[in-house]
Amino acid sequence: MGVMFRSVTVLSILFSIVLSQETTSKQQPRSVTKRSQQKYEEKTEVLTGLDILLEKKYYFIQGKAIALVTNQTGVDKVGIPNYQRFMEMEDVDLKVIFTPENDLFDKVNKTEDTALDPIINNLPTVIDIFKYTTKPTPEMLAGITTIVYDIQDIGARSYTYISTLGLVMEAAGELNIPVLVLDRPNLIRGDMIEGPILNMEFRSFIGYYPLPIRYGGTVGALANSIIANNWISHEPVLDVISMEGWNEKVWFDETDLVWVDPSPNIPDLETAIIYPGMCFLEATNISEGKGTEHPFKWIGAPWIDGWDLSQALNKFDLPGVNFLPRSFMPKKMPDIADRPKFEDQKCSGVEIWVTDRDSFKSVDTGILTLFVLYAMYPDKIELREKELNMYWGNNTLFKELIKGSTGPYFLKHYN
């Protein structure tokens, strides 16, 4: 009898292990599509506007006094910064560098890499226009004969580099200074559009033009649209140097270009893909993952049950994404997340796991996540109305949330 009991017990344990493995397997993300998973052996060869300028259209800056609007993303084909290339040209006078939000020249200045010292020591005047004014003043532009704009955007309306573009163009128009925009790829493809067009009553620095949230196209195309649609009060003479080789159906990692983080909290392409919809959480008291190694991919709060939230979100069976329970503790990260939400507190929430980026819809995902969180934790979640309206582009999202509408209803009627 004892032998039989032990045999039954062993079989019971084995069965439990198998069942546990099957249950765990069911919670794992669906396998990614071949296209998302594939390591492309043949990359699309692309020359950015900067490469074309340096190789074929040097005359645009020859003999000019240049104001360069750029950041760490303004690099050539082999990763050399644009300002360094300009400084090496004898007949180009680089007078000033303007940097946008998330200025990383401060990080360069703090580096201990002595190989950079000769470059740093010889830099022209560097002005963080986001910190001081957002728009260059006439005094800052004194003596400038051409403004060159060269920044990698990610294709989301709330990503403020494109707001800086318009303000710089407006300042140039007021002073009759021509603007040269060097085009770069849309990191998250140029043919995918998501979200409502901004109602200009809600115009702000995180939404400066009547564009969808994920607006498609490139920064060069946007610059032309700014002029064509009279989106700024004073229009400059504008030239755009287009790319060669790029097409709107290409993801950035399908090109042969060098990846540079476009900002401290966009450390990779998948984060850029997730960002357009998950940035709505910045207008709440829920951690959007800043202060971790996975901003916008990990979201949560101390009062959220990550398992319950993952189950609720996975029931929607959204295309191209799974939600996994995740615990994390935001930490202060100098120059990346100085004051993260719930610093040093254990948070529970979910990881957004993109399984098929071609079918994944970031805005729909962000909206459904907000509605589920509001329904599950109405006494805990805080919505900053004005900020949420700016991210969404109008006030319907806030109104429907507090009214108690469901996510699917909202997406059907208002997106």
C-alpha cells in the first residue's frame, strides 16, 4: 500500500509539473512573425540628407555662416557628427549649434573620453533652445546666413523635435534667413498612420501641427507641409535635401544606417514603435517605465496587480502584442530619469511585448490600456486633464474616460 501511495504521489507531482509548464507556455508571448524576427542580410542602402549634402550638394553651405539645429542623432553614414564634418570644412563657418529637448551635448561635455577633447574644446557656441526659449531669438541668430536642421525624429506628433523645427523655421522667416532641412528616415515607417488629427485649440509644444499621432512621412516632408499649409506665422525660404534609397515601407533596422538613440528614453527601435500610444501614460500617475532599462515597455504602479492587468488586456487579443506580468522598481538615472514616478518603490504592472510590429497598433494599445486601468483602479489612477488633451489632440479621450465608457466603444467612435 505504501509503495502504491508513493507511486501515485510521484505521478501526481509529474502531472503537476507538466501542467505547470503548459500553463506557463500559454502565458508566453506568441512567436513573432518571420518578418519581425528575421535578421536582414541585405540592408536597404540609404543616404540621408546629410550624406547627400556632403557628397553632392556642398554648395548649399559653402561660404555660409551656419546655425546648425541638431543633437546626437545628426551623424553621417559612418557615424561622424554633422558639426564635426562642418568644422573640418575650410569654407563653412559654423557659428552656433542649437540643441532641442533632451540635449545630449551636456553628456558629451561630461565625458571622460579624452579622444573627444579636441572636438569639444573647439566647438562653436552651443545653445539649448529648449531650456531657454524653445525659439531662437534675433540675438542668437545675429550674423547667420543659413540655418541647417538635421535631427532624427521618430514619427510621433508628441515627440518635440518637430515642434522645434517649426519654431526655428518661424524665427528664420521673421529674419529672412533661409532654412535647409536634411531629411532622415521615419524610424517606424512612413506609411503607417494612427490616431486623430490634432485640434488646433489644443496646440502645444507636444502637439504643434494638425497631424495624426503617428503621422507618417519624414521630417523633410513635414517641413514642406508646414510651408504649404501656412502652419507658422512667418515662412522662410526652405530647401529640403531628400534621401536616396529610402522608401516609406522600410523600418529603420532594415536600412544600413547607424542607430543612435533619438532621446534618453528611446533606447531601441521597439521602444520607438511602442511610444506613440504608451506616451499617454505620461499624463497620469502611472509609471511609464522611466527609471528602468525598459521605458514605455514596462508600465505599472505599487497599487496595480500585474497579473490581473495582463489578463484583462490580453482578453482583447490585440494584433501584434502580448501583455506579460512585470514587477520593477524605478531608480534615479542621471540625465535619463532624474525624478521617475515611484522612485525606489516596487511597482507591479505589465510588459508590452510586440510580437508582430507590422500589425501592432500603438495608439489603440495605449488607449485600451488607459481604459482598462481606469476601470480597474478608479480611486487610484490620476488623470492630468490638460496634458492628456494635448497628447490626444482634443478632449474626447478625457471626457469618455471619466464618463465610464469602454475602450472598444471609444476606439469605434472617436479614433
